Amino acid sequence: MTKFQSFLGTSTVAILSALAVSASADEWRGWAIHPEDYPNTVAMQSFADAVATATEGRVEPTVYANGILGSQPDAIEQLRSGALDWANFNMGPMGEIVPATNVLSLPFVFANVDHMHRAMDGDVGATLSAALSEAGIVALSWFDSGSRSFYNSKHPITSPADMDGMKFRVMNNDLYVQMVDVLGGNATPMAYGEVYQSLQTGVIDGAENNYPSYESSNHYEVAKYYSITNHLIIPECLCVATSTWNELSEADQEIIRQAAIDAAKVQRELWAARELESRAKVEAAGVAVNEVADPVAFQSAMEPIYAAFIASNPDLEPLIAQIKSYQ
Ligand code: GTR
């Protein structure tokens, strides 16, 4: 400590140096639900590194992985209130906050993942970005989340009748409760972090997810039947809080937008590889994977959900038609 510093006192020096740091670098707190080695988290880290370099340290994004900053519904609120600066969100639980994003949670709305990519990289993505920005969320790019299928601890599901009376965890969105209901099961909305223990203790019989999440969360250890229904294909965003975004210069916004687009490319490549790895890993661990006997039976069961959704959201019918036009 210099004489000048001892004159000021240690705590004053600490405060002054903290101010100096915040004047030169803006730390962006980032929320990630997955572990560090998951494609989304790796892509977020590549975004963080690219942004720190390209802005010469004016913006320094950090990634808090494993959902340690809370569940996704909590994190959405934190982002909107400015407690978080950026995040990778699945669009499923977003429907409760930004109703237009519910079109992505309609079961079987996308025929396959390529269809989802085309729509999200086109006008559908642009329309949803506009809706998100009205809610204080800037969606910079779209990540892949594959397609979701049901898994459980009881028996293979080959037709909706096999779901009769079984209890499934779903993400936080009423559409998923309806989805399980029309298939004959019971749905329980629950935070992702609580699913493993609930499967293990028999509070629920099953859940639904893509292979990478089924594997990385270890749900496969306690729910050994994975039945390929592919009922949901829900994209995810790399999102920044509007309040954080508005503090940037236009030049930095441009740099950061490009870094997010690059990160989505990284994520989609890693995703494709991880899907195969995860499937191989769970099968090697003894999981029984099965195709369903009649995929059309699952799809046609959803008709009342579409009818009710359109009846209560007539303004969203054109957006559903626009999604279909990308098929
Ligand atoms: C994963 C997704 C997460 C989270 C999770 C869940 O596939 O990447 O953001 O939504 O599913 O089921 O809660």
C-alpha cells in the first residue's frame, strides 16, 4: 500500500478500484441451465470469448452454468428486471410471458428440425424476435434443441394408450399439460433441476426431452424406456436484456449480434454430434429405445389443442400458417 493509499484507507481504495473496473469493463451475467460441456454452454462460452475480444474488453460476458442462478422461469424474470444480462432460453417456458412464442410449443408444429431452422432463420424468427423485444428480451440468434420424446420408468410407449394413468413431468407451460392430457397421461409442470429426484422417488413416472438433456441430466439412469415420439421441436435463443442492450453503442451492438450468429453456428454443429453421442451413451447403459407403432395417432390426438389454441388466440393463426409454409 502506498502512503497515499494508506491515507485514503483500505476500503476507499477497494471502492475506487471497483469503480475503475466497472468503468472499463461491463460484466454481463449469463444464465445457462446445462453443464459446461453441453453444446449450448460451450457455444455461450465461445460467444463470451468472442465478445470480450472484439469489444476489447468493454463487454465481458460470463456464463453461470448448471442453472445455479435459478430455474428458467426465474431466470426469464431476472433478465427482464436487469438482474441478468444474457441467457440461453428454451422457448417452451417463454410462452407464459410472450404468448406469440407459444406457436413453437404446439406439438408437431414442425415436421422436422430442418423445417424449424428454415422458419426460425426466416420470417417466423423475425416475428418472434419482435414479440420478445416488446417484453424486454433481445433474441440475437437461435440454437437447436432437437426434438423431444417421452421417457419413463415403467414400459415402452408404442401408442397413446401406453401413457394411460402415467405421471409425466413437463416444462412450465399449460400447452404441455394439455398435450399429456389428450394422450391419456397426467402432467406435472416442474423445474428441470427437480426431475431426477422425482423420477428416482417415483413422484413422477416419466418426462420428455431430447437425447442430450436425457443423457446429461442422468434421467436415463432412473427412467430406462425412451420412446421416439418427436412431439416437440422447440428452438432456443441466445438472448440479451433490452436494458443491457440499450447501453451499447451501435458499433458494439453490431459486433455482439455477429458473435451471437457465429455462436449459433457452433451450437448447431456441436448439437448434431452430441445427439448421436448421447443416444449411443444411453443405449450402452441399457436404455431401451423404441419407435412408436403409429406416429399419426400421437399427431391426431393434438387436434383439440390446436382448435382451442386458435379459438383463444385468433391473432396467432397467421403465424401458424407461416410456420407451415416453411415446410
Ligand atoms: C432442455 C432445454 C432446457 C430446458 C430443459 C427442460 O432440452 O435445453 O433449456 O428447457 O430441456 O426440460 O426443462
